[in-house]
Amino acid sequence: MTTVSAALDVSCLPDYAHNWALVDVETSGLIARRDRILSIAVLTFGPDGAPTGDFTTLVNPGCDPGPVHIHGLTAERLQGAPTFDQVAEQIGALLQDRVLVAHNAQFDYDFLAHEFARAGLHLPVARRLCTLALNRQVEPPTADLSLASLAAHYGVPQTRAHDALDDTRVLAGIFRASLAEAVRLDLPLPLVSCPPRQDPRFAPKLPKTPCAYRNPGPLKPGNPLVQGMKIAVTGETEIARAELVARSVASGLNVMTSVSRHTSVLVANDANALSAKARRAVAEGVTVLDEHAFLALLADVRPGTPHEKHAPQAPVAAQPPATATATATVAASASVPRQAEPRPAAKPFGRRRVLVLGGTHEEAAASRARVVEMGGAAAINLSASVTDIVLLPGGEGDRRMARITSLGLPVHDPAWLGTPAPEPVDSPLGGGASTEVLPRGGVLDLPALPTAGRWHVAASWARRTDYEIDVVAFVLDEDEQVSCDEDFVFYGAPESPDGTVRLLCDGPTEQTVTIDLASLPPAAHRIAIAAAIDGTATFGDVGALQISLTPGSDAQATAQAALDGTTSERTLLLAEIYRRGARWRFRAVGQGYDHGLEELVRGYGIEVA
């Protein structure tokens, strides 16, 4: 058995020396608030890598075991197993005062959090570490970051995939090798603080039924209500608020919990109400009706225009990325003769991943843009995939230079970006060699994913200690507005009620938004992903952010972009996925704003309390 006990002894390195609990769970599905744990394995180790305990068991979930073809755990096999509440205390004792380690750690953590909540017990996990996030920092030369690919790369034998005990043993070997690579590269560990999520009330609200009609705009005096109009209610009502809302929804209206410039009517019996909704309605010129006037109009709501239903996206062959000025070409009919298109000229940096150190913010941004222009990828952190260093004035004082020297990486002055030497044909591939590198504003047509597939849009940045960055997402309609407040996904509400959009925290300098395009309602036309910085710092202090698009949590990135050039901005629109006819597209945006997150949220139709 390959275990972390054979790893480099890091007990003398405080940043790496922790008590560890390596965990793997097999589950009946993918949604922690709904599905159940079927089996679990826990291996514990001390800071010196010595094993200190282990535990494994099947778990009777009391429900259908789900995809048996994946995990092989039939209802018959689970029949005599203990329920989770019968083994929870034993599991908790192994996790106590240890860092939870797992491959895609938020998945395992969320399932444990819900199972402990159902058992009425506290989940004793204060920090977790994801080996996926750790290897995204290391960037080993693998096709993807799946457990199987990493096991093959690090030489860890794998005998029974999707078996909790064997997966945990494999995880131990991968963690051993990954930790050694992190030490070699002097990388900070992506430890994540875990909130006490043992209360089931942290689960999302029940999903609101999406309104089937497009918003026809504001209500004009003397005109009837039209299906799709956005309605909000404030203050006391004569009939029960729930009944008023139910009747409005049944008539085809879109009942919101906040007011924006796209709200058609605010129902308020008190004309002098001082609520936030009333103040916003006055500021935006929204029609205000009392309850009786609204009910009279509700008796005769005119038909609206249904949201366009899009056919499922057909698979598409890989195409070159579009840019802000050029779009990807759709292949002509096979019956029309076509001339062979000339292959694009090879670029000098086709296999290079370049880290720029030093210089002013503007100089570093210009250098990274030049790297992309030459066909390479701009790195923002030191990793195993970095092939070259460009040293701008002041870069010699960067703390990473000592490690770069010991690794023997080639260091160039800025003139190298002007006339680089051609890349040798036999030069090693940098990490993500097949990943499309997009410039700021670059656009890519998305290929279709399987029904259960999700796109992952991750944002990462260089490590700092004096500020925090929050990544958020908005699900927007044709008017660039949210259809309901729950279409705003952020740290306080990290999952949309229907589960189509989720925010994952993979580390202190990495956050990911996952999107199930196949399950989005017809009203969803764009998913905007942004970042906001807390306090007085700006994105000019942060430097470059890297955006990556992947068709799964451990898949090879389809596209990536380095976004920088910001100065005084406190909010940054990072990327968007949007409809273009029946297809979806991805755009790396990089548009900054000096205002904070609150103003950005209001612009998308959400009132901030």
C-alpha cells in the first residue's frame, strides 16, 4: 500500500506540518442536501507522515443507492450496513483536530456536513485541503487531474476505482507526491477554513418556479397587466401575502423580492411607505399601486411572450477561438467545395508558460499580453509547468527568485519578449499544452457536454494576506437582469435553489463557479461571473487574475486567460457564458469598475439590504 508515511518528512516545516485525515466517500448522487453517503474510508497521519488510524465502512442510506454501475454498491450489499448516525461519532473522532484532505474536498466535506446535521452532531472539521486545488497549483504534466491520471503520473497503483478504501489509499500516495512537489516549488498549501455547517438550515431555499414569459416592460397608466411583468410587494396586505403571490404567479406574473428599474409594479397599501422597495420604486419611476387597484388589474392579465425554447446544443468539432473582432467560423455544407485553409503560422511561444516578475503593474500587464500575443501562456504563480521567467526591474527581489534559481529555470530580460528564439521542436510541453489561451475579450464557442456535465469557471490569483476576494455569479435574462434574487450566487448563498449554479471555494486564492447549462431555465441568457475585493485595496494591488474554463472538476482546461491591467478598480467582471442562437459561448471579459459589489448587484436588479 502506498501511503503518505513514505513521504518527505515535513514536520520541521510549519507551513506543511499538520495532522491529516484523508477521506473518500461514495454517494447515491451528486447533491449533498438530497443524496446520501454509501461508504466512507478515513486514513489519519501525523505531521511526520506516520499513520495513526484508519476506518472504513459501508453505510445503509435508507434510500435508492443511485448509480450502481459506477460504485457497485447495490441495495442488497448495503442492507446490513450501519446507518450513518451509528458510525458518526467514530468518524468524528478521527476527524477531530485534523485537516480533512480529499480529492475535490468540498464535495466530501459537504456530504459529511449534511450527514452530521441529520445525525444532530457537530462536524469537527475546521480546515480542509483539496488535492485537486493543490495540483492545480503544482500543474503536473498530465492530461487531466483525475485521480487515475495523477496516480499514473506519480506512480501510485490503483486497483479498484470508486472503492472508498482503495481510493483513499491512492489519495494518500498522490498527496505524498503532491506535498513533496509543493515543498520543491515552495508553494503555499491551499488550506480552506470550514464554517460550522452542521445546521441543515444552510441548505438553499426551495427553487422558485421560473416565470415562463419575457418581461414586457413597465406598466403604463391605464394599461393592463401583461404576463411576464415583474411585481414586488411591500408592507402589510389585507389578504395573506402568500395568497397574493400565488395568485400573481398563477396569472403569469414574475413576483420578485426586490425592486429594480425593470420592475413593472410595486404593490404598497401605504403610499408613504419608507421601505427600501418603496424608496427604490420612487427613484426608478416604478408604478406603485395599492392592493385593491392591483387585484382589479389581476383579474384581466393579458397574454405575454413566452421565453424562447432552445433546442439542445448539438456536438461541435473543435474550432479556433473567436476574439472581440473575429468570430469562430462555422463549417459550410459538405456539398459545397471548400479550399483547404492554410495552417496558421507557428508562434515562438507555442509551448511556453512564462512567469513575469517585477516591473510596474502596467509594465507587467504589457509583458503578459505580449506572451499571449506570441502564442504562449502567462503564468501568475510559480508551478511545475512554468518554462521561462521574464525579469522586469525590481523582479530580482521577488521571494520566488531563490527557488527559481535552484530549479534552474531560464531567466530572460524584457528584450527577450521582442525577439524570442524559436522554440525547439523537442522542447517539453508546458502544463495545459492543449488549452486555448484567450486574450482579454477573447470568445470561444462551447462544445456540447453530456447531460450530466457542468462547466467550471475558476478564478485564481497570487497569494496576499491583506485582502480578500469574493467571486460571485449572476444568472441573467434578456434584459441583463436576474429573474429572482436567488439568481445571485455568492458566499452567503453559494448555490442557486435548483442547483444549476454553484460557488466552490477551492483555496484562499481560488474560487470556482460551476454551471449546468442543460438545466438552466429558458429565461437564462447569460451567466456573468465577477469578483469584488474587500476593504480599501484595489485590483491594481492584486495584479493578474487567471480565469480557466474546464468541462469538469478534474478535466483539462478548455480555455484560460490572464486578466490584468486594472488599477483603481474594486469590482471586476471576469467572464461570461452566454447564448448565441442555439449555442453557448464563453468570453474572458476583464472589465473593471471603481465601485464596490453593492452597486454591481443593484445594476443586475437586486436590492441590497
